[in-house]
Amino acid sequence: MRSLGERGYAVESASTGMQGLQMAVDSRPDLVILDLGLPDVDGTQVLSMLRAVSTVPVIVASARDDDPSLVGCLDAGADDYVVKPYTTAQLEARIRAVMRRSGAGGSPARRTIVVGALEIDVAARQARVSGTNLDLSPKEFDLLRHLAERPDEVVTKRELLVEVWQQPWGGSDKTVDVHLSWLRRKLGESASEPRYLHTVRGVGVRLSEPEG
């Protein structure tokens, strides 16, 4: 959960199911991420007890990938689930989806991502460089945001297809290449003379603060 805090979310954690249940009742969070593998009580029991007193959105995190367990959680009142191991980007995508469905907005907190002179207002879905607004399409914004949330990390095209285009079962790398080309143009750079977007041949793309 530390990685969510680094991305601008206000996060509280509990080491046991009963402690987490009490915190959820007292703190009234925007969303609960519930691990089924708890030391004191099974997570499904915690979910049932929580649902008896609260309608807070719940995402279940579990190493159990069998259908009965997952269906049982959804029937017990979970809004979504993630199966371990999962990336922070995958968890955050689930959070955004659940918060949208619950009517609470796309993120628990308004935040701005800053990489060099690039600023991304997540809630307003606006991006600017050196104070100048970028005219981005929805998918260009999603692509830029996903890369900016992981500065200096190489992100594969496969992950971009899954997280940005929601194509878990495949898709064309050409789709990513074309949008990266458009995004570079709007950032005032090119593949041969990159500033923010750096292609790592055969691996993916990295967004980094310009040198100098």
C-alpha cells in the first residue's frame, strides 16, 4: 500500500481483519482493499461483517484464483477483486473503475503528477508543459498519465495495451506506436530527438525528465 501513498492517495492499513473492520467503521474511507489472507479471521467473514454496517466500495485482493472463491466474494458484496501478484498500476486501474461506478469520482484525491516541466492534473484530465496546455485526445492523455505515474521506468507495450487500451488478450503494438508518435509531436519532440519519451528497443518506452 506504500506505493499507493506515493501516488497521492491517503492510505491507512491494518494488520488484522478485526482491526481493519474497526478502522473502516470509524474512519469512513472512500474505498477498502481487503486481503483475504488475514491472520485472525478469514477475509470473507470480514467482508460479510463490513457489509452489515457499511456500503463502502471494497476491492478484494487474493492469491486464490479459483472461480468459487472469487464468485463467493462478489456475492458477499465485494465490488471487484485483484489476484496476486498484481502491479500497482493494475490495482489503481481497479480503484478508478470502482470509484467511477460508485459515483465517487475517478480517484479518492485530486492530484497533480509532475515530471520536469510536465504537469498532469489527473482529476481535470489536463496536461501542460512549461505552463502551456497540451491538446490531447482521451487516449493520449491516458497514455501520458500511465507513463508519468512510473517515471524513469521502462513500460512494455504489452502493459500499455492492457492498462491503457484494456486489451488483456492481445492487441497491435502498432496502436501504441501511433499514439506515441502523436504524443511526441504534441510534446515538441521526436523519436530521433526525444525529450520526455524514450524508446528502449525491444522492451518498451520510458518517460523521464529532460536532461539539462
